[in-house]
Amino acid sequence: MSFFSFCCGRASWGERRRKDSTSWRIFSLKELSSATNNFNYDNKLGEGRFGSVYWGQLWDGSQIAVKRLKVWSHQAEQEFAVEIEVLGRVRHKNLLSLRGYCAEGKEHLIVYDYMPNLSLHSHLHGHYSAECILDWGRRMSTAIGSAEGIAYLHHQATPHIIHQDIKASNVLLDMDFQARLADFGFAKLIPDGATDATTDVKSNLGYLAPEYVSSGKASESSDVYSLGVLLLELVCGKRPVEKLSATMKLSITEWALPLARERKFNEIADPKLNGNYVEAELTRVVLVALFCAQNSPEKRPTVLEVVDLLKGASKEKLSKLENDDMFRPEPPEASQGASTPDKGSEDIAQETVP
């Protein structure tokens, strides 16, 4: 479908959507140029593959983030259409809300709510990382909020949605440091009864499930894998993959699993926390994260189970997870990958959430 037919040739569609929901609207290019000071460099918040994001302020004083696509290719056109459709229909406290869009000539822009505390990536690895504004309480809230946002996409949105690009730079933080999952440009809408969607591999490799990398086939389980990496990143403050030398790299799952098996959770904790965390919660997040980031998709939990485990709702399930085979210390000569669990983990993954 061409962009013209999507946004212009179907004017009645846009009118219907605006009547159905007053939460978003169509912006003029003049209005967005004024709001961003003509897309001034000083207003730039970041840049991605398809364009730049700018801070802006509307005439009523409200702050916005404007995603301006820099290349209008067929792929970018598809992403724009998908993002408008998906963001227009989702409403959840942990998902970024759409304010509107603009399509004039060669300019194609999407308008979002502005998140004053920027992204999780900026606090863990960017210019806010040295300040350690993310204390343990905020990290725990971000972990649960991110999982609940994904749970909405997987189990409550109609049709169900696979995000496909879960990573720290796509977890934004509002003024209260509540997590808002962003960037649905790669999401596919999954019809009822379907379990996966074939797509190109687009995200950062450190977050991608092995079956997604090899086949390009995304699923709810591959989202859970990415969430596991994100949860571990929250706890330890390390990047998903760390470079050890010019030729060697180590993933945080490979680094953390041996420590978890030895119950050295204090060595996994981000040093910037200075020991200020709830030990039981940190242990829980680490175990859940590694449980999610297993190589075998059938052994991973559902995101509803992840939410349940993160909240500590079931002591029985937490105890079972802690004593799972994948967390038993191995003999010194054994050498297994971080994401390769033993057989017992399958039992917890298949339990249903009450």
C-alpha cells in the first residue's frame, strides 16, 4: 500500500479515527517546525536508522517528541504506516502514547509524548550513567513496568503484538521514572491463533534470541528472551555484549550465569548501586532474567509468568526457580553457555499463571 493511499486516499479513515479517539491528531508541518525551532540541532534528542527525534513545545506549552524520517524508502514507508496503526490502538501505562503524525510532501513525522527522563540506555550507559539517578527502587519499577507493557502487547492488545525491538534505548522514562516501552516501528500485528511473524532481523544482536537471529522469525518467546537481557542489564549496568579484546566478546548472560550458580549475586549487582538494593529482589530479577534468556524457546516462560515472578507473587514458584537445574553449580571441567539450561527449567516455563 502506498503512503498516499494510507494517509491521503483514505481521508475518511483518518476522520473516523479522530472521531473515535481524541488522544491523537494530525499535525501540520508548519506547527511541528515551529515547535522544534525548525528542527534545530540543539533540539535533537537522538538519531536512529530511519531518522532523528527532536524535542518540541506546542503553542499550549505541552512538550512533545517528534520523529522525523530522513529517508522515504519503501521500508521506511512501511514502518511509518505500521507505527501509526499500532501506536494509535494501544493504551497502557507502560507504553508510549501517540500524539499524532504529519505527512506533507516528502516530510513524514510521528509525534509522541515527551519523556523528560529520556531512555534507560541514557541512565545505564549514556550521559546520566555517572550520576546513578536510577536507584534500586526505580530499577525494580522499570523491570516490572517493562514486563507489564510487553504483557499487554502479547496478551491484551487485539490483535496481539510482538514488539521485536526490546532494548534499553526503547525503554523511556517519564517524569516519575515510570517505564514507557517505545518504538513499535518493527512490530507486527499477530492475528488470533498465530504464534509468530517472519521478519528481517533488525535489532541489536545482543538482545536477540538465537532462533530469531538464525531464521528471522520473531515470536512472543523471542520478545521474552530480549526482556531477559534487558532485566539483567538493569541489574548489573553492563551492556548486553562486552568487548574483552579485539577478537573476543562476552554476553552478560554468559558472564552472569556462573555467578548465579555460585550464588554470588552481589558480584552481579551494578557497582554504582554501592550495595543499596534489596537482596531478595535482586536475586529474583537475576534468576528470572536468566530463565528468560535461555537458548530453547520452549523452555522460556511467558511474559505473564515473568510479571508474576518479578512481583514475587508465588513463593512456591520462586523456590522452584531458584532450585532449577540451570542454577545448580557445575563441576570445574563443565563448560556450558549461559543460555543453555538443564532439563528442569521446562517445568516452570509451562506452569500457568493463576
